Amino acid sequence: MTGVAPSSFDVVVIGGGIAGMSAAWALAGRGHRVAVVEREVSLTAHSTGRSAAQFLASYGGPAHRVLSAASRPFLESGADGLADSELLEPRNVLSVAPAGFEQHLSEWIAANQTTGAACELLDAADAIKLCIALDPNWLEAAVLEYGGFDIDVAALHQAFLRGARAQGTAVLREHGVRALARRDGCWQVDVGEQVLRGAVVVNAAGAWADEVARMAGVQPVGLQPYRRTVFTFASRFDSAGWPLVVGADESFYFKPEGADQILASPADE
């Protein structure tokens, strides 16, 4: 959006990433006047644009799993038809381990089968058939979990952006919040060129959410941003059909990225 936006809204969303834009789309769909403010040029400059982008029903704790299960039909529908391409592409997950981890893998299977996850214990030979790059001198066993998907995060974010704008949402890029105060029954959000007024503020600022909370006079929750190393490199193999490969101790992961690249991380924090 260019120029000066209207200054009064029902909701001002701070942060234009996947969390903020999905909130804006949902709120606008309920008839609210919404503005999204983002301090970067790109709405996906940070976590949204750097995600490993994997849907896995068994990932995380109970709350994460419930949310994942509830989200799947929406993703399969192309974000209720907003997306202009498929959002999910099947990709299973292979958890790999050296000697000494076999019992851990068996316990992991038992725990995850209670959630309905379909998984299978594999020996090294069968695991290497799925990913030839694995080192047979290191690998002892693996667990293959079925029902995973790559998520096209860029297309999903664009769907939320398109849907929010179609419902009148104002999107202001390069508008960092300078001050935030509650006055006369509404929030005053100073973004430099103007002050936006909103009955409600949604703090979707990601790693900067505590900073926004302090501006608002709200007790921070203690968010601690971490850096994670993620890199891509050319694959020497026909890797497009590989699963997402994860160290059983969560010390690394890698997966195909496009037709001939690998995305990898040492899972550092």
C-alpha cells in the first residue's frame, strides 16, 4: 500500500509475517477494519521466509498436535481456495540414529502411535534405500513416519495477504512502530508518518514481540530469540524424492529443496 492509510481501525496487527497476516485475514473476514504494519520491506524477511516448512502431525506437544490436526483440512483446501497453487506436497520424515539409540527409537514409535501417527522402524539398509547419502558406517536404525508434507509457505502467506487485502485490510511496509500507548479508550500506534488508532492491537512481531510489549506497558513473557544456521547446496544425487531426514537426537536435519538443492541445518540455537 502506498500513501497515507486511514488512521482508525478496529485492529492493528504489528508484524506482517505468517502469524500476523493470517490473523489479519481471519479478523477482516469477521468484518473488522484491520491494518497490518511491518517494519521491513519484505513481509517475510524473517522466520516466515526461512522456515523448513514441514507439516508433521506428531510434531511438538499436545497443543501443537491439536493445532496441526485442525489445520490440515484448511491447507489441503488451498487455504479455502485463496491459494493459486497446491500448498502441500507429500514428504515423509526419516529419523536416523547411530548405535545405542535403538531403544529410544522404539519408545518414540510407541509414544507417537498413541497420536495416530503411522510410523515404522527400519534397519540401516532400508533407510539408505530412501536416502542414499546416509553413511552406512554411522547409521544403525531409523524411524520412517508417514503422512508428512512440505508446506509452500510463500504461497500460503500470499493467500493470506490476498484474502486480507480483498477484505479491505491496509498493509503498511517499512512502518516500524516507534511508540505504543493506550489513550481515550483505544491504542495509539505511532508508525512515523502517522499515528494509527485501534481498539485492539495484535502483537505478531515474532522475535521482537517482547519489545512491542514493553512499548505497550505490558509485562514481557521472556521471549529469547535464537539464531539458527540454515544453508542450501547443490545435491550430487537424484534427491527430489528423499524424505526429510532428522537426527534422532535433533542435532541436524536436511531435506530436498527444489529439483536439485538440499536445505540443511545443524539445528543450532
